[in-house]
Amino acid sequence: MQERVAIDIGTTSLTAFRRAALPAHNASIIGHPIFETLPISAKDAASAGSDMQRVGFVWPRTVERDKEFQDAYGVRWMETDENFAPYEHPLEHAEWKALNRHPRPVLPTQIQYPDPTSATVTILDPPCYGLLDTCFMLRNGWQFMVDITDNYRTANALLDWALEVISEAYLTAITALPDDPGIIVYGDDLGFESGMYLSDLDFRTFLFPRLQTLFARIRKKTNALICFHSCGAISSIIGDIAELGVDILNLDFYAKNVVLGDVRKKLSSRVILHAPVNAAAIGRAVMSNNKASLALLTVDIALSMPSIGGPTDNVAAADEAADTMRGVAFMRAFSSDDLKQIREFGPIKSTIERAARAARDLDIPTISGAGIEFRGIPPGKEPEFHAASSPSSRAILN
């Protein structure tokens, strides 16, 4: 079993910093077109405490974005409460025969390259939305859920379109890199805080087979570990997701019935939990000297193993960034023996105090966005298979 807490902070849409969180960053290039997360270098990620470095598509951001805009899929977005939400869906009223004629999105023309001088694990930022997210955006979530129930031909046609678009995006991103990434992130929000969007049966009927196909295509291309992300109360299908053979799970432990101890028991000891404990909450507890919270969070860290520590979502504000970096410094302070003793005996005061000092004394780094290598992607380049070259990712995490 993995006995150290590897750290992922500042990399993908799961853990990256948004523009407001890094005021010193040159934000002309972004890592996610909606969240506006910021790509940072391997050196900057390491200074924040990360064992990972980002690779993946990037998008230009040369002017201040309007309150409304249209994305590459033809979906229109509107700003609400400092976030963007889709409000106009190009296929909401389309007949099923027209769905496969919807134009595919144009992929980005630049990709962030890995830093060859860094020993950190490369992690591929999702190059596109997931299956259900794509269908919800194009069709409107309510309409697509009606399709699942009453109009299965439409649901299947749109899911097939999404599968091909997603496959192309992943294979193009992987091909454009000089070597296999160590970890590939696939994200798809399958539920909300109190339940799932689809029934378990509909998930198994419509999504599960296509996820099998997508992951088979990715695995044919690369030896990378696959990290599966979903928000929402999806405890009833965690076993199904595990059957897909994913290596890492990033779940919403604030959602109904998604309980850390229960999830860990359902999974093989080889499955790694990604950010099961809120690093920002740890940082806040350290700075407020909340010893009770630190004791509880420490036990969660020990019981979650094997795990990767980090923020539970991308980081939206500067104070949250500082708390998160202190939280990961706290996690990094635990040795293998520390974690074993905490699992056996519960929270140990001296161990927790030592970790808290490491977090409290952390010199919060300035992250500027310098030192990143971007390269162009040749237009029309077909994905080619290349030899897997990063078989040691799991070893690095162990």
C-alpha cells in the first residue's frame, strides 16, 4: 500500500488556480476555457508543494471576457455570481437524425509541454468535457434526461457523437506530447449534492459501455494511470466505476452518502483516492489553531490511503490558495510510520503539532506563470500511437 501522501496542486481543472487566486500570474493563456484556470510551470507547482506537473491544451486569453460568450461547441454561456453557466443549447430542439451532423469543436492549437528537467509526474488536464456534461450542454440537461426516458434514439445519437469528439480530443492531446503522461484525468459530473442525474440503470445502459470504449482507446494509446472525476452523490455506482479499471478516483465527499470510510472499503487497495481530504480546510484549521478539526482531518488522511492530497476543487481566491498550500504542507509532513500509527492508535498530538508547525511556517510562494513551454499542434494531425514511456507513475506515487 502507498504510505506517503503524494500531492497534486496547481495542475488540472481539479486542482489548478483560477485568475483571482494568482494576482501575479500573466493570464494571457488559460488552462480551462470556462473556469479560466491558469497553467503554471513544473517549478511553480513544486514550490506550491506539488508532486505533479501539468500538461495539456491551453487557450489564449488576450482580452477581458464578455459577460456572455459562445464556446467551441456552439453553446452560449452567461456569467452568474462570478461563474459561467450555459443558457443556450444548440441542439436543444434538434431531431435525432441531425445530431451527428453537428460540427465538431475545433481543438486548441497549443499545448503545454512537460519540463524535462523535473522529476514530477505529468498529469494531463482534461482536453474536453465528459460524456454527460457534453450532452447536457448541447441538448439542455432537462431535455437530455427526457430523451433518456422517452427518446432513446436521440440519447444514443448524441452520446455517440460525444464519444467520438472526446476520443479525438484525448488521442490528439496525448499524441502531441513528447512522452506518455503519467496520469490522465477524465471528468464528468454525474450528480448533484443529493442525488444522481440518471438512475443507476440508465448509467449502466447509456454511459458505462461508452466509458468502457473510451478508456479502452486511451489504454491502447498509453500506459498512463486514469483518474476518474465526478461531483455529486454517486455512491451507488462507485462499484461500477471501479469495474472500469480506473486507477484514481476523485469524488465529492461533501455529497450525500459519499462517506470516505465507506468508499475506501468498496475499493481495491490499488485504487488511489484523489483529494479526499480538504487541504484548504486543513490550512484554515492550522491558522486558527483548531486542534479538534486537525485531529479529525488527520485521521481522515490516514484512513484514505492510498491517496493524493490537494484541493477538493480548483482554487478561486488568493486566501484560499494560501490555505491550500498550508494544507498540503501539513500532509507532506507525515511519514509512512506516522500514518501507520495514526491508523492504529488514532490522532497523535506530537505528530499533528509537528505537521501544523510545518504548515504555519510555510513561506507562501509567488507564482508568476513564467517558465512554461507551449508548443503548437499541427492542424489536421491524426493521432498516432507511440510507445508508452512513463510506466513508473505508480512507483513515484508509492
